[in-house]
Amino acid sequence: MSEKPEVLIKEESIRGRVDEMARRISTHYTDAGVTEVLLVGVLRGAFIFLADLTRRLTIPHRVDFIAVSAYGDSAGTTPGSIKLWKDVTTDIAGRHVLLVEDICDTGRTLRFLMEVFSRRGPASLKTCVLVRKPGKRAADLAKQKNRAEPVTVDYVGFEIPDQWVVGYGLDFQDQWRTLPYIGVMKPE
Ligand code: PRP
């Protein structure tokens, strides 16, 4: 295993921000008269964030999971084609769906999932991510020809720089997912 990642977002900061996000999400749906929400966690990275978020929400909700893989190369650092490995088992029609992701990097995964879920007749469809990279990589990709606008995210925990981050569910080649903080991989 490589050298321990430097702290980018401390454990206490994550806890405080997840509390705030849960309050905002609960208030939004409650004010809109929604009585139940379906949280869809995107495996594998979202499992820790979702576990904390779900326990802080005051709006009644169910939880289901979808598994996709965004990165297809053997090193795990270059985007390949998105694969849907596991679908939800809940019928989406008429439900208020909140997609829960650990990270929005290029936005390809969320865009793919928005397309998939919007075809299933949800009552509403929103997105929630713990960290988002608004920086270089997403901006560069958005400038490319035939590329759609960056995907809209309804709830964002932290905007982060364009660095490879790990911890709190995020991995580098399946390492560091269980770090309690979000850290930055040091260049090898
Ligand atoms: C990561 C992350 C998101 C996706 C975001 O998944 O969990 O699902 O990449 O990247 P994007 O915005 O560029 O599409 P990954 O495929 O690494 O799988 P994992 O969740 O199992 O770690």
C-alpha cells in the first residue's frame, strides 16, 4: 500500500457537512409535501456517505443500490465505458428518487444514471454528491465537441480541486476506502 494520503477534508468537517446536507434534503422534501423518498446509492464508492446520510435524514425514506463502473482501464485512472453491473430492485415509477454518489468528477456516471432513471417515470429525480470537482478536468471535457453541458447536481457536500482523492468510500485501486477523512494521493 502506498504512503498515507494527506488530509484534504477532516473527519469532523465531513460529519458537520453531512448533517447540514441531511437537514437541507429533509427540509426540501418536507416543504414540497413529499412523504417518502427513495435513496439510490451508487456502489461501491457511495456506501459510507449513504450510511451516514440515511441515519441523519428526518424525511421517511427507503434505500436501494445500483452498481456501475466508470473506469475501465487496468490502472483504474482513465475513464472507460460506463457499465451497469447491478440494477435497483425497487419500482421507480411515481417515486421521489435521490441518487447518492461519493464523487462527481467528469459527471459521466451521473449523466448516465439520470438518463436511465428518468426513463422509468419517477415523480422527481435529484442528485446528491459528497464531493465535486468543478475544476480542470470537467471544464476541459465540457469544451470538447459534441459533449453535453456539465450535469446538474442538486446537493453538493464539498467542491474540491482536481486531485485524486480517497477515503470515506473513495478509493485508489480499491485502497483507502475506509479512511475516516478525505485525503489526497501523493504523486508516486
Ligand atoms: C467513481 C465514483 C463515481 C464515478 C464518478 O466510481 O464512485 O461513481 O467514479 O466519476 P465521473 O463523474 O467521472 O463519472 P468508480 O467507477 O471508480 O467505482 P467505485 O464507486 O466502485 O469506486
